[in-house]
Amino acid sequence: MNYRKQVIGTLEKCYALSTVTVNGQSSLLVAAEKHNPCRRFDLAGNLLDTVWEEPGGIMTMVPVPGMENAFLSTHKFYSPNDSAEAFLVCAQRTQAGWQVTKVADLPFVHRFDILPVNGVNYILACTLKSGHEYKNDWRFPGKLYVGVLPEDPAQPLELTVLREGLGHNHGYTRFVKDGVIHGIVSCDQGVFEVTPPQNPGGEWTVETLLAEACSDAVKLDLDGDGVEELFTISPFHGDTVAIWHRDDAGWQKVYQYPEPLPFLHAIFGGTVYGRPTVYCGNREGERLLAGFWYDAASGAYRYDTVDKGAGAANCMLFERDGHPALLASNRETDEIAIYDILD
């Protein structure tokens, strides 16, 4: 693949990325890790408006399924050592502008998602840890919280604990198969697949996929054999990219990037021109952003370099002008960038 870079703006410590549909128009959201704004762009990269000016500390933003003009977001997660006051908000676009309402206090909330099942919008929220008494105190592991989003997403959100004892509970990606939505959660205890109830009154399920400390993981059938691989970065904020294939004996490591990539962070999986691809980037050293894929002709995993030196904190695929593109929050250089993917 070839990539054409467009810098659409700058935002100090840019971090969280998402999309939201406003009045029928799909748009891009970019928010900051520190005390900076959340901005909205059209798909061409033009600034549309500012959703909020502060407080920042945005780790995750998720559009409300089936509803325009609304998304949920974390607030006040500034770092692992400064997130005890973190909470969730609902942002809604009204005729008077954006209205932002707190819906739940949730200290240390890092990732969350809204998982729609048969008309019910389930919430899965992941806290990085549960407390601390001094800097870099990791003695209080994180938790998984679950709940149901009210019909009015600006109403208070009730959450209960699904699983606890999850150290460095950092990673979350979404996995969909046969119409069923799952959350892939990564932490010191391994990689877990979390599935919301499939019927009214049903139970959440948590399945251990890989019992190895991971910072993030994507589940995707990279080699096209009908069985999904796990693409992992490890350990927490670590330097190792690996791909795992499952056989009758369990998960076997079939690929590892040959060099350390310090402070791996950005990760997103999808299909690009029919080719399953995982995009991954690190924030120190050469700051590589690359797309990893399987070459059936040689039977080997390969990667395309998207960028170097920018330092992506997060990235996500979307489509514009009839072709795929990658949006990246290049935190280390304050760049908001779009990479058109050219076949």
C-alpha cells in the first residue's frame, strides 16, 4: 500500500479519536489528553467546530448507536497518576451548540464502549486501576464495569462490577463476528473476550483468550484461514509486537517484529482493499506507524510503513472519497493527520 499524508490541524497532546454523525453528516472527533479542546472535522479535514474547550483528559469517545448528534466520552484522565477524578459525559449537539452532561463518576476509567444488542445499548467500561497512594502506585488493579445506556443518553448511568483484579487494565478493541459484538480487553492477566447478554435477562461472559500480559490486542483473521489471529502489543506500554495463531494446542506465536518498538500504543484492525490489516504505532524511538498484513504468496507476515517520527497515540480507519483512510492522533508532534491509503 501507498500512503498520502495530510495534516489537518494541530492539538497539543492530541489523543482520542472517534466519529459522530451530526445532522446527517459523518464527521471526525479529535480530543486531547491534557487540558485542551475536543475538535470536530469533516471527512475532508476541515474544522467544523469545537465540542468543548476543557477539561480534557480524553481517553475514549464513542458515538451513541442509532442516534445522531450524540456521543459519550471520558473526561479528566490526564495520566495514570492523575485520573482519580475521571468521569463519563454525554455530548449532544443542539440548536444552541454542544451540551455536555456528566453521566457517571468513574475514577481511572480509560477505555469504554457501547455494545448494541437487540435494541439494548450495553456499556462496558475499563478502569486502568482502582486507586493509588503515590506516583506509579500499581497495587490497586483495575476493573470491568457494565451497565445499560438509558434511552436518553444524558441521564445518569448505573454501572456494576463485572470483573476485578486486572492490573494495568489498558487495552480495548471491538471484535464483531456473525453479528455478535465482543470487547477485547488487555491487561497484565492476559487478553479477554467480553460478550454482552444476547437475550433479555442474560449474563455477560468473559473468556480468557491469552494468558500473557498485554497492553492491547486486536482479534482478526489475518491469514484468511477462517480462524482469527491475535495481534498483541506487550507488556503495558511495551515494545513487542506479536501475532498469535490458535490451533488445537492453543495460541502459538507465529510472528514477532524483529526490533523493540518502545512505548507501543496506537492500534486498530480492519480490512483495506480486501486485505485484513492491523495498524500499530509507537511513541518513542523511531516512532513507527505501520500496517501489518499476511502475504499468502510467501506465507509470511509483512508490514507497510505509514509514517515515521510522528508518534501516534491512537489511529482509526474510516472511508472518504470512496477509498480507505487512516486518522491518527500524533501526540508526540501535536499533529492531527489523515493518511489516504492508495492501492
